[in-house]
Amino acid sequence: MPTLAEPTAQLETEIDLRTFHRIAEIVYAKAGIVLSDKKEALVAARIGKRMRKLGLTRYRDYLALLEAAPEDGEPVEMLNAISTNVTQFFREPEHFDRLAAWLARWHAAGQTRFRLWCAAAASGEEPYGMALMARAALPGVRDVRILATDLSTRALAEACAGHYSAEDVRPVPRELLARYFHKTPDARFQAGPELTTLIKFARLNLAHPPYPMHGPFDVIFCRNVMIYFDNAVRRRLLDECHRLLRPDGFLVVGHSESLSGILGHFKSVEPSIYTKT
């Protein structure tokens, strides 16, 4: 087992290729995330931060610790460090416009129960945005639930807190911000109970189906996450989305993501929006 370094010891400046490849294998096995050699510097930087907290200076010592650790220990922290959690309120805003229109149309047709899934919640801006659209499109409807999942426990903790800076909430329409958030003494914005009661946050590894949910969901937002997977993992993810989506529901992916060649039993409705065949 590696020993903790002296406080004054310096972190290695580079990760050796053999250690990087082994860490990349572990990341793929545990989370389906593909790390090419181009990601070597990124991985070294992110793991380096974790190593400093642990008092380690050599990447191979960190690898030894990682391989010896229980599944719910350092592997979780490593994936927290590796995961990319870039998000913002109403990113790709037309998707939220579509969501509001679908909910309003279904409600007008007599639907009173709504179930939504945000598959890559990150720090929460996306599911809170979905909740805002649900509140706006479904006034008075009580049976609305949003499942918000992510791999990163760190990101989920931020999402559960629902505490955002003024810059974070800039894309939120002023009337919705005033109604559903309250300003805190530190000049930040806290999601209020009318949003938080709609959302359940949970850790989920999209690379390891079957998922524990039963569905069906009316809408699934699985946006800007498949870009980190290879086609084998994408197909498994899409199979689960197909299982969990209601027959006339919608799967929404990121604009930068293409399902070409892996559509399976989905058909394109418009760019980045799909439904079941």
C-alpha cells in the first residue's frame, strides 16, 4: 500500500502513460466514460487535486490506492473528480420551450399525472429549469414529479442544495426567479419549495443498466452526456430510455449529440428530439 507523503513533498508533474491507461480502463469499466490519450493532462490535473487531499505525490501510488479501495470509497471520489459537470439554466433553451408546450398540450387533453427524468442533472440547473417549465405550463396540477440523476455525488450535493449565484440564475426569466427563488443573506438565490418538492435527486450510473426505475416517463432529458460514451454504452443507455419512455413521449438529447447509427427503436421528430417507434 502507498504511504502518505510528507506535507512538503511535491506532486509529480506528469502522469506516466501506463498509469494513465490503467486509470482510463477503470473509469471506462466503472462509468463508461472514454478517456483518450488527449485527456491525459486533464486527468492528471483532476486526479492531482484529489492526491493533494490524500497526501500522495505519485500517480502510481494513487492508482494502487484506487485499486485496493472498496467500491463505495475512492472509486466514487475518483469519478467525482473525473466527471465533467458543465451546465447552466436553460442551456439549449428551445428544449425547455418544447417541454412547456408538450406539458400544456397533454394537460389540455386531460392528463393530470406527469413524470419527467433528467438523466444528467449535474449541479441542478437543468432539473430546476424543467421544474420551472412544469410550474408555468401546469398551473394547479399537483401530481408532477421529476427524477434527476447523476453519477457525481459532489454535483448531486450541489443540486440538492439548490443554492445559486446571481450570475448562475441570470438566464432565468425575472418573473419566474422572483416567484420560485428567494434571495439569501449572502446575495445568492435559493430554490423554493414549489420547485424542490417536484424533484427527487439520486445517484445513477448510466453505463450500468438495468436502471432501478420503472417509468413510464413522459419526457426524458438525456442531454450532453452521451458525448462521453462509446457506441456500446450509448446503445445500452438508449435501450433503457426506450424501456422507460411512454409510447408517445419524447427523448431529448444535446444538439452536439448524434444518434446516427444507434437510433434503435427511436425515430427523429426534429433535430435532437426523438420518440419511440
